[in-house]
Amino acid sequence: MRVLASLLRLKVTLGYFALALTATALLSHLRPHTQWHVLFEASTNLHNLGDGHVGTLVASAFLTDGETDWLWLGSVAVLFAVAEWLSGSTRFLLTFVAGHVGATALVALGLFVGIRADWLADSLAVAVDVGVSYAAAAVAGSMIRYLSGPWRTTWACGWVSLVAASVVTDPSFTAFGHAAALSIGLALGAFYLRRDGKPLIDNRSRTVVAEPVQPSASMTSL
């Protein structure tokens, strides 16, 4: 029963990786040209989104471009498991979706403006953009809610530095997507912290008000 209860607490993480690993296995058995075609059709690039292929927002999260990095996937699995265990499945899923969809929308908007203004190459509109890294960045940022003060600052500064270094060394739209996703996660973490703290303060206030005032010796002597 304890094992089942533990699995239920990680149902979103387990469900995601079951589907992602299945998709990875199926994709690996396809020919290179067919693999590229599948990835392109599932990509959240400007071309697909502009044509109304919103289903790519779901499909892209379960696929990886190129050779599978098992160390990366393992690290993401640990991050997701810890986040879902601490935050609960609903909040974890909300953060996942907000990071993945929100960062994708911001990247698409940036590409649209950049291409229209001739600041960026037209080829970026059809670039393959798949993976769960945006969601992972958002989940990592939201974890500030579950860390104490000093650790919270260290965690946030560490991720901000890592993403900023990525933007500087490789200023691609993916790097900016990671920055956007991390910002979304940090904002959600701050929101969760404030929302969870407010009822605690309210309850303490009610307790203080409800406590009867005991007369002191000086008061009874009057």
C-alpha cells in the first residue's frame, strides 16, 4: 500500500516519462528522414504554430531532437519527481504546462517580430524545436517555494547564472526560451510562497484574537 501511495504521488512524472520513453524508443527505430519528418511535424516552430497546429504544444514535450541524452533525462526525472512529491501533482502539472507553453509562446512571438523586422533569418521559422527543457526550467525555478531563505537565494542565483551564461555563449532562440521559462518558474515559486504563507498568517491572527485576555494582578487590585 505504501508503494502504491508513493506511486500515486508521482503519477504525473511517471506518466510523462512512460510516454516520453515510449516515443523515444519508437522514434529510434525510424529511418533518419522519417525521424526528421516526425520531429518537424511535432515541432513548436513558428511555421507550425502559425498554421494553427496547436497540438505540437503537447507532442513536442515528449520528443527529443538528435541522440538521446540519458544523463539529461535522468536529471530531469529526479527534478520532476522531487517537485511533484513536494508540491503535489496539480501544482506540478500547472508549473510544467505554464513553463512549456508560456516559454514557447514568448519564443514564437520573438521570432515573429525578429523575422518580420529582418533581424533574424527566415529559416528560424521552420527550425525543429522539441523537448521538455522549457518545462524543466520552469519547474526548477518554482522550487524556490520549497527551500529555506539562504538555500532559496542560492538556488535562484545559480539557475539564473546558468541560463544567463547560456544566453551569452549561445544566443539562440532556445537559450532565450530557457530564460523565459525560468522566469515563469521563479514567478510561480514566489506566487506559491505568498499564497501558502497568507493563510498561515491569517490563522495565527485568528488564534491571537480568539485567546481570552487574562486579567493581571495589577488589574484585579483596582
